[in-house]
Amino acid sequence: MYVILPDEQTQVAFGKALGLALKGRGQVHLEGELGAGKTTLTRGVLRAYGHEGAVKSPTYTLVEPYELGDVHIQHFDLYRLGDPEELEFMGARDLLGDDQLSLIEWPSRGAGWLPTPDLNVKLEVQDTGRSAWLEANTDWGRLVLTQLANWAVNRDFSTTP
């Protein structure tokens, strides 16, 4: 699935739609250069579950947990990860459970250790906005993309699904 996100507001709205489609579970790998909008998209996903506060990339702590009602979201930023084995030492395996949603920035830094994601999202800068290419790797990921595609046909992402 390929989506053009012309501005930050639309990117956050698309993130919210993605969050709703994920229903609080799954593994999502967020790829893109610095400034591509990975954390902005994450902010939108968190909005789907009622989070209205600031969302910062956990560059130094590696993971920021969010408990939003019954939904548990782990926001990882692996940019400063020295070795994928560090994830084992920090107990990340427990944070990647099927009963929660994991959003992982810079997943290539955890290559060989991270499980196969349900979705890969690659973000790129396009003029003043962004583009997003989403690829499903699992049955759950394919269901999420189907839901997103149904929303995209009926409205643009500047409005909430």
C-alpha cells in the first residue's frame, strides 16, 4: 500500500487510522531516514488509543511504554543500539508479546534478533509532506492493510476513520 501524506496533520491522521486498524496488537517496523516522520506517525497511532501528550522518540532509553486502557504499546527507537543482543539483556522479548503493539524505529539495528513484523512502514520525505509504503508480512498485517485500504477508498486521512 502506498500513501501520500501531504502534511503533518494528515500524517498524524493516517497514524491514527493505522492504530485503529491494528486494534492494539502487532509488530510494526518503521523505516526511514532521520526526519522522515517515524515518530510523527507513532504519535498518530497513540492518538487512536487516547494519548494526547507529547511523543518523543526514545533514542536514549530505547523503549517508551504506553499503557492506554487495556492497550499496551511499546515504542522502540533502536538508532543508538550497539548490538542486537542488547535487546535480550534489556528484556525486550517480554515487550514484544502478541498481546501488545510494538512500534519499532530503526529495526535494521535489531536485525537477526527481532521477530518478523506484521507490517513494514517505509517513510520518505516528499516536498513538504511524506510518503508511506506499507508492506504486510503476516496474515494479521494483511488484514490491517485491508482495513486501511477500505478507509482510504471512503475518505482521505485528514479525517479520522
